[in-house]
Amino acid sequence: MKFFIGFIFLLYGFTANAQCEKCPPTDEKANYCYTDTRFEGLCAKFVSDKQYFYFAKKKKAKRIDINFDKVDDLLTYKGLTLDKKLKLTANDLLFIQLAIETWNVEKKKIGYDFLSSGLGIKVLKEGTGETPQKGQEVVVHYSGFLENGEKFDSSRDRNSPFTFRVGVGQVIKGWDEGVLNLPVGSRAMLMIPSELGYGSRNVGPIPANSTLYFDIEVLDAK
């Protein structure tokens, strides 16, 4: 499935956007809208934390229930083609495949503010203390996750906060940059692209070129 979609990307070029004004209105506010210049008149609207989306064709939108965690299973799409109420064409199905593939990437970015470096920060709790300065000793609690949600490390599980000097290269670049933007008392999710993490190296349970997610809380800075 992924090979087929990747081939289509190379063959035609990929253009997608989140311009919901191009889509017919629905009862729910969408978090992301997908259109593609190769599929005139088609639109997919996605809502966070829902196992369905809205597919629009010729200005008419219909809700389609689907398990986004199983879209690599060909039977998922076969089920859509067999649903006589949907009346999907092969062209519709290809559009839906591309839309869902894109949504599964984009939904992970919702709620994050992205810095110019590519680091994403989603604040879970606003801190009221001072913002750490470069070279200070910072104490944090953290849990680290891979893109598939697998936890690979956690100071919380060990009940042992982690201490390091921020901004001087003792930790990965994403940590240095992220913590320097979080006042003491803050708790946030950091989305760290591989170039700000471990790059092309395999490190323990972390595969090469991994985007990493850290739930990090700044406890102290001195």
C-alpha cells in the first residue's frame, strides 16, 4: 500500500493543503482539510480523536467511519469499496488513501508551535518560574516516546529526576532548545525531528532518523 502511494507521489507530484474553505461545510469543525489539484471537486475533512472523516464530492459531504490505525490493511479499503451506500469510484478511493496517509502525519502536529529549527513545542502546563538560561543546571522529569507511541525511557518510571546543564551540548539539540523556552514549572511535549535528536544513528531502542516525542517537566533551574 505505501509503495503504491509513494509511486503515485513520484509520478504526479504531491500537492495538498489545509484550506477548509475549499470544502463544503459539515456539522463538526475540522482540524485538517485535504484537497489535491489532481482530484478536482474532492475534499476530505478530519476531526481530531475521531475514527471517521468527511468525504466531499460535488459539494456533498458524507461521513465515512474508518479505523485510522489499520489503514495499511488492504481489507480496510476493500470494505469501503463494498459499501454500496458510499458509491466510491477507483478515483475516489485513491484520493481517500492519499488523504488518510497525509492526515496520519499531520494529526501528530496539532497543538504544537514550531520553531524555525523544526522543533515542535506543545505546552501542557504554563510555568510561573524563571526561564532557564544557557549554562544553568536544570532539573527535569521526562518520558520519551517513538512515533508509534512506544515509550523508550522515563525518569518518572524511575522516580529519579534528571539533571543537566542546558544549552551546552550535554543533551540532544532538541532538548537544549526546548528547555530554554520553558519556564520553571512548565510541562510540555517536545516533537523533536531526527536532525535535532540522534540523526542517522541507532541508539538503543531508538531507530535511526526517528522523530522523538518527550513529555518534559522543568522542575528547577539554578
